[in-house]
Amino acid sequence: MRFVLVALLLTFAVPVHAVQPDEMLADPALETRARDLSKGLRCLVCQNESIDESDASLARDLRILVRDRLVAGDTDEQAIAFIVDRYGEYVLLRPTVTGSNWLLWAAGPLMLLLAGGVGFGYLRTRAYTPEQKLVALSDAEKTRLAEVLDKDR
Amino acid sequence: MITEFGHFALILAFLIAIVQAVVPLIGAHKHWYGWMAVAEPAAKMQFLFTAFAFAALTYAFVTSDFSLRLVWLNSHSAKPMLYKISGVWGNHEGSMLLWVLILTLFGACAAWFGDNLPPTLRARVLAVQSAVAVAFFAFILFTSNPFLRLAVPPFDGQDLNPLLQDPGLAFHPPFLYLGYVGLSMAFSFAVAALLEGRVDAAWARWVRPWTLAAWIFLSIGIGLGSWWAYYELGWGGFWFWDPVENASFMPWLLAAALLHSAIVVEKRESLKSWTILLAILAFGFSLIGTFIVRSGLLTSVHAFANDPERGVFILMILAFFTGGALILFAFRAQTMEAKGVFGVVSRESALVANNVLLAVACFVVFVGTLWPMFAEMFFDRKLSVGAPFFNMAFTPFMVILGLILPIGSTLAWKRGKLRRAAHQMRYVFVLALALALLVWVMQTGRSLMGPVGLFLGAWMVFGAMLDLWMRAGRKWSRVLRLPRADWGKSFAHGGLGVTMFGIAGLMAWQVEDIRVAKLNEPFTVGQFELELTGVNRVQGPNYLSTMGDVILRTNGEQIAVLNPEKRNYPVAQMPTTEAAIDYRFLRDVYVVIGDPQQGGGWTLRTYIKPLANWIWAGVLMMAFGGFLSLSDRRFRVGAGASKRRERAVPAE
């Protein structure tokens, strides 16, 4: 419900632009960490944008929150955990490898094994089947062949 | 009045499509030549009527006829002419009309150029093509009719979304649809072949040019879309792994796989059922793309006419055609007996490896795109799958593909020697490795992505060049006389390398600077010096602009004046940013202006984007390679030579 409210408010808000100079931290090392973290967090009211790219004011609040946590001495993991606790795992652009999500992460490698196995099996059958004898043309094909040959003449 | 004619023409086209979907199919089954012959004139008429309907809608947009609901919602009398025209497809209803226009265009092309197809196959292809058209005509007429009038015409329109008022995006949808819908030809051929019960080398020869054409258009369409995102969205991202982008990328991957597997069918009469399956899936993914964009099932930056009723309709179309074709496939696949024999190490096997990698990569994109929906439905988890996931899960497949491509594409047909192929490539490998090492030493302490990208790019580009050289028997005089198909192959493979290097270089070496820039106070970013010298208000045709003047210098020498803008479109009440970009061969300098700050100065974002142009140059090379291949002599028989067209088609 809260998101809907925020979304409504945003419709009337003037958009500001992605990361603002006034948000940036003086310490370049902290700021780099903040940027990296922001790139992995979703702007909740946007469509598939990270808070680092988003113009929405909620994204700005989150960017400032991330920086506040880092300044307070949190590690990257702690800062992310702090935000996930409040906004749910929906904010993570890179889904965790917990619970059913292993299926998502393993989908590619498993499929590669499967497809590679099937493909290799197929190649072996192709290599060990004897070459087929040529079959004579059917009557329909013979007439068609005659037609084609006549056409080009 | 013209609008009503257009509406009427659309209904007529719908009725013709129904006839064309049924009569030739029965004719082909019973061998009634008269019934089969219905398909050709019907396909041409269907196209002409749809083209007329489309022209009528365009006319309404051009003349700003606001009594038409669609025009009122998406146009404005002050809009420049280009965007009045592109406004026709800048909305759900009009873009669907463009979609069927292209669908019927491909059908008509099959009728025009297909006179060397066996008559039953041609009748079946046209009937299947028309069956797809019937579904989409019905979709347009019953759920998204563009020709609805307003009882009281308003004085002026509501304007097109300003983000769409851009030349890059004006031509993005037509190309994309030419690609999506072009795959319907491969689908129709696949289903017709299943009905016919035979697939042979000739069939692959007919299918390949259509798939190639669709793939070229899709490449250009995706490239344009990504270029547009790069310069328009204001931070120079070029690919967001957005559901809608993925929806266009998946058919592209499958079409690329299909192109390659059709070669095996053509040369060796093997891999037939897989090729048929790919053709069905490629078009199936185009339909899934349409469904994703228009159902509102997945949120995306492209959100376009989100309407559950329409979503259900498209889902039914998708289920009917993909499901139906797959059931048909299940019944008929075993009749496609493979004929040719080839060794485990051979060009054929390399093409199988290509197919495995492309198909699995497509599968990864598919799972990632739909996972949020699965997770919510089955595991009750609300989560996001964004760019970081795709970058990690998708990239390895492309790296493997890039690694094996130069070797695989020079392996001998039928029975190859891995050692021999590797031996031929040794200098290319050493050269690529040396370049990568050089760059790795020069960049000191940055990520490995840049050198790895350079290695892959050089490996593929030089590999493609060496391939040409060897094809020509190591003689310069013969290189230019090689068949265009060989040139096409090398261009396309080299283009992929260029794109990979561009992406890796941009991601690894980008420099970014965000600051409050005061007037006439120069600052440095990387090796450049920038100075904001003024900010002006400028009145555009249908917008107000805040335009900055930024001077760009290197070593104290002025090289460009950049004019980043912030526009406000009063009718649509929407601001847009227009980045100013200094395009150069090795790098772009990308400047965006933000808001004025208290205490003077403006927010100014500067990015140095190395190799940005290489990404799209590579895409263009791939498309050009496809075009060269398409224009090869060999295909002119299959695709229909222009010379043969004048002769009237005999009624068989």
C-alpha cells in the first residue's frame, strides 16, 4: 500500500535527476562503494531501474539512506541487509541464491549440460550411422524435375 | 471519409485472410490445383487492403484529424511532420496495424517471389501465414481498433510521449517488426513442412533467406533501440535487460541459431527436426514478446497499452499457434529422418555447438525474464531479476561462443581435424593475446574485463579475416572474387567481435563525473577540460528548452562545443533530457545538464565512454554481413531473382 501512495505522490512531484552532487560523499572510497551498492538496488516505484539511474525522489531517499549507512560504518553486506529488511528482497536487482532461487541460477548451467549431452549424443549417432543409399525419385518428383528442366531451357 | 474507407479495407483484408487460411489448405490436401491457386491473389489483395488501411490511418495523423480517438490521444497539431508520421506506430493500436501490414507484406512477398516452390508447399505456407494474419486482424478489429471516432472532436490533441519524439525511435519499431514478423515466414515454412511431411535440402534453401532477412531487420531494430537508449535516456546506458528488450533479444538469438542450423539441413540433410523446432520457437518468442509488451504482465520502461483483455487475447493467439505447431511437431517429427553422416569433429558439429550455446543463452534470458512471475506464483516471493543477474548468467555463454567461433567456422565440413584448424589460427591467437596483454599492462590495476574483451574481439575479427584469406587459397587476387556468402560470414562474425569488444571496453573503462559546474570555471575529467559558458532558454517547435553551452578542450585546444538540453513538453507535461555527445572513433564525451543549484551553477554530468560507437558499428557489420549473404547468387534462385518476376505466374 505504501508503494502505491508513494507512486501517487510521485506523479505530482517534479523529477530530479539521478545522483545529485549534494548527495555525494566527500570520501571517494565510500562514494564508490555507495555507487556500486546503488547499482544493485531497484528503484521501487520505477520500472526496472536501479536507484543509481532513477530520477524518482524515492530513489534519491534510498541513495541517501545507503550513504548514511556507509557513513555510520556498515559493511556493504550490512547496508544491503538494512535495506532488504525494510523494503523486502524486491529491491535486490541481483536475486539471492537462497531457497527456490537456486533454480534460477542453476537454470543456465544445467540446461547447458543437458543440451550439450543431447547434442553430443546426436553427433555420435551421426558419426556412426552408415551412409544411406540414394533413393530413386518418385513419379511426382520426376514430373516436377522435367518441368523445371523445361522451364530453364 | 478516408478513415471509413480504411476501416472497411481492414475488414475486407480480414475476410480475405480467412478465405486464404482455409481454401488453399484444403486444396493442398486434396491436390485440387484451383483451390491452391487461391492463395496467391488472396495474399496480394490482403496486403493491398491492409496497406490502404494503414495509409488511411497515416493520412489521419498527417492531417491531424482529431475526430479520430487515436490521433487525438497521440498527436498534436504543432508536432513536427516526422513525428506525426511516426506517431502512427507510436501507440498500441497503430503499432498492431503496422504489425499486420508487415505480416501481410511477407505473405505477399512469398506469393510474388515463390513461383519456384512446389505448389502444395507454397499453398500451405501462404495458408499458415494467413492463419496468423486472421488472428491479428481479429485482435485489431475486436480489441484495439484504430479507426474509432470521437462524437465531439476536441480542438487539439494530447501529443505523443516526448521520449518517442526522436529520429532513432521513429524507425526503431518498423525495423523491429520487420524482424519479429519476418520470423513468421520461417514459422509458416516449418508448419507447412510438417503438414507436407517432408523436409529436405531444398526446403532449407527456401527458409534460410527469409530467416536471414528477418534476422537482419531484427539486428538493425535492436541496434537502433539501444542507440536511442544510449543518447536519449540521459546516462548513456545502452542495454538494460528490461523485459521488453529481452523480448526482442530472445527471437534474435533463436533466429541466429536457426540461420546456422538451416545450413546443416541444406548441406547434410541432418538436424531437420531441430531446425523445424527452432523455427517454431523463434516465432513463438516473437509472439511472447508481443504478449509481454502489451499485457502488462511484467513491468517495463516500455509499458505500452497495458490491458488484461488484450493480454488474454494475445495469450490465446500465442497458445494456439505455438501450442498447435508444437503438437503437430510432436506427431510428425519422427518422419524427418536425418540422412547425412559427419564426424564428431567437423563444421557440422561446430554449428551444433553454436546452436546449443545460442539456445541455452536464450533459455537463460527467458528464465530470468519470467522468474519474478514464477517466483510470485509458485513460491510466494516478490523479487526482481535485473541487469546484474543477466550480466553474470548470460555473459559466459557469449564468451564461450566467441572463443570457439573462429576455430569452428574454419573446421572442414564432414570430417575435420581440430589440430589442423587450431594450427591455422595460431598467429591470430598470439596476436589477440599480445594485444590483450599490452592493454592489461597499460591500464594497471583495473578490471580484467577490458583485456578479455579485447582478446575476444581481436580473436574473432582477425579470425574472420584469416578465414577469408584461407578461403581464397592465400592469394590476394582471389579474395575479392570470393562469393558474397563468404564475405557475409566474415563480416557478421567480425561484427560480433567488434560489438563484444565495444561492450567490454565501455563497461571497463568508462569515466564518470558529477558536479555542480559554475559558469566560466573550467574543470577536468580524464584527459579533457570542460567549461560551462552559458545557459539559455530556447523555444522549440513544441517544447521549451534549457540549453547549456559547454566547451570541450584537450591540451588547451578547443575540440567541440556541446549543447546539452533539458526540454519540457508543455502539452504532454513531461521533461526530457537531451545529452550532448561528441562522437569520436575511440571514445564519446557525453554531457548532460541538470538543475540550477542554489548558490549558482548547474548540475553537470560528464561521461567519457570509450568505444561506445563500436557497439553499434559491430551490429551494423553483422547486419551488413547478413545482407551480403542474402545477396549471394546462390540465394537468388531461392529468394526469387528479380529477372524472373516479369513472367506471369501460370495458374496451376
